[in-house]
Amino acid sequence: MSDNAHLTRPSRQLEDTNLTPDMVAAPLPVLYELALRRRMSRSEFEQLSLSKWPPIFVCGLLMLPGTLSSLLDKNNNADVLWWMTPAILPGHHRYVIRESNLPAILPADGKRDFVDGMIIFGQGVRDLAAIEEHEGAKCRKEWVIAVVMLEDGSLEDFMTWAFVWSGEKSELFGREEKTWSMGGFLAGAL
């Protein structure tokens, strides 16, 4: 484990008393903040896109480099940063699973709907199996089109796997009932 994996950025004090749980500011792990800022060069993106292992879109706790590193038995949390880049998944919506307060994604009706998350590149068979097991039996792996922004500011659409909810919709909070955010989850506010 990296010596600085426990460091967090202090959160700003929010003075608004009408906050909902998804608006709560929690300290975010430093490596997560670095992952959110990471933009790949075009050549790096093209090289990773040609890997024999498909990229994976994640939108929950696996966006945290420390969590991903632990799941995949990696020695250094910072190493996984080089496999990650922020992405959006158009045409989908993030719901909250009632039982766990973790996110689940489903296709959305609205053309403006999207889910923000991370793309993880270059994982081998063992790591893909660990991620699939982590995502759970109530999700199915589907090919979707995600969008990433490269360091030159251009947007790239590409095919990736995503784990889409296949359980009963009644097991999810409705869109108006609860929303999921990393900050809210880490603050224990969901």
C-alpha cells in the first residue's frame, strides 16, 4: 500500500442548510482526485484501446484507486492510476441499490441522461473475473459506448464493457428518492 494512500483533501465548509445527502462534501482520497484529473494522450488511448483485454466502465467504489488496487491484489495503489481515465456513459442513469446504498446503472429514456465514471484499461483474465465478481450477480456485463476526454480536449467514443443492473427495479431507489455520489457515500450521507 502506498504511504500516501490515506491522505485526503480537506473539504470546503458548506453554509447552505438545505443540503441533500448527495450534496454533502466529504474529503476525497488523493488518488481518486488524481484519477479524476487524469487525461490520456491520443497515442496512449489508442495503444490501450488495442489491448486484447476490453476496457471496463465502472461507476462506484472501483473508481477509487485504492479499492481497485486492493480488489486486484496490486502492491501499489498509485499503479492503477495509469489504467484509469474519467468517462461518461451516455443514455444511462445511476440508481442506488436499496440494500447496499451502492450505485447501479440502467439504460435511460432521456437523451440527456449520462453516468459519470471511470474506464479501466488493460486488465487480464484474473482481474476481469475479480471485477465481475465484485459487481455482483445482479448485474450483467454489456457492451456500451462510453466517451472520454483526451489531454488535447478532444472527445473519443469507444466500446467498453459496463455492468448493467439486471435485478428487479423495485430493489433500487427511484430517481427522485435518492442519488449516488462518491462524496455522499464516503461521508456516510446516503
